[in-house]
Amino acid sequence: MINVLMSRGILGTPPMVEALHGIIKNNHKVAILLYSFFDKDFSDEESYQTYYENGGEYYLKIIESFAPYGIGEDQLLWINYYKDDIKAAKDKINQADILYFPGGSPDQMMKRIIEKDLKETIEMHQKIYIGSSAGAMVQFQMYHISKDKDYQAFSYKEGLDLLHGFSIEVHYRRRKKQKSALRKVFRAYRHPIFTIPDDGALIVDQEGITFIETADILYDDRGIL
């Protein structure tokens, strides 16, 4: 199992392509789980489809992100919240070599994963998981949400049982709210905490953790570095 954790959709940038050139193959199929949208941003199915369907803004962005790896449009399997029933969604997950989790709302994404009975299927995939922002957060058995413009209070949430033993902070900008949240996390778990600014990423595999660009460790298991 390999987990790629990002804050932004930087998959197609030169540093990421260089780091992942031996991991993402040109014959891979990619399932994109389009479940991370905020209800407040997409109040109906029409607005959702305009953004995510063929020709939409996000659709084109994903095509561009995987193109540098030699992955074509026909290798992308879109899991549409409205159009794909549970069986169709599971079939696409099982066909894929890579599962991609977009950014957005981590707790609403997990709610929809459970609603569609996909949690176990996703966890059994055990291949390559790639996520941006919320899509990185939900890969953890337990993750935290720092207070920001979308969330009015710090909280802990249950995610996918893929990663544990450390935490991440996405969109890290050294803000006071972020530092306060990370102090809470460290006091609660006493485990390493890694920061991922918008140009950074982590690659987690059986060999350990690889830092891309500005990603860094803020706490080790003994305290702040």
C-alpha cells in the first residue's frame, strides 16, 4: 500500500512527477471518488454535474494532473455520487490501481462513503491511495479538523482505516489556530505530526515517509523538534 498526501492538486507538477515516476504507471486505472463536495457549494445535482462531469472544471483538472504519467482519459473511472449506485461504485474501485480522493469536506466525504457502503471496499483496496487536502485527511483512522473558514471549531473525526500512528496538518501556514490545534493533537496522541504546505506532499510506503518540497515534521514522538 502506498499513500500520497497533498494539500493541493499538485500531482502534475515536476516535483511530484519526479517523486512518483516509479509508482504511478502509464497502464494504471484511476478511480476518482467525487464525494468531497460541500453541500453549501453544490446545493443540487445540476451544479454538481456542471463541475464534475465530462468537460467540467474539475474533470479537466484531473485529466491534466495524470497526463504527465502517461495516463489517458479512458483510464479514469469517475465515481459520481448521483449517477453511480453502490454496485457501480464498488466495481470501479475494484478495477482501479489508484484511488484518488479530492479536496473539500472530509467529514461530508466520509458520511457519503458510509452512506454508499464503500468504507470496507476502499480499505481492502490496498494499492495506491492519493488525496488532496480533505482527501489526505480521510486516509487516517482518526483525523483532526483545525478551525478555519469552513469549520468553526476544532474536532476529531473517524476516517478510513488506512493510516495511523501519526497526524498531518494540510494547508500549513504557521497560523496560530493551526499551531494551537497541533498542540492539542500532540497532547492527545504523543505521536509525530507532519505539516504539508500547499506546495508540499508526503509519500508513505513500507520504507517510511518521503518529504516532497516544503512538507516537514513539526513534532516527533517526544515533542517539538
